[in-house]
Amino acid sequence: KEAITTGRPIREIVLEKGILTEEELEIILNPQEMTKPGIPGANLLK
């Protein structure tokens, strides 16, 4: 919601709030990762 209301990219907001690292975002927001079955970046939880 914040990205829509502020017009800022999700990546920028997530990094600013410290929710994920740049490396984690690269994996999760990777188009190949997002089109695989399952949760993008699930391997980060292991």
C-alpha cells in the first residue's frame, strides 16, 4: 500500500525500513525466482 500511495518502488521502501537486505531482495524479486512454484526466496529461510 505504501508504494502505491507514495509512488516509491517497493525495493526502496523495504531497504529503508530494513525489512530485507539488498541480497535478499535480489533473490526474491528475481523474475525467475518469482515464476517458480512455491514462495520466492524460500531457500533463504533454511
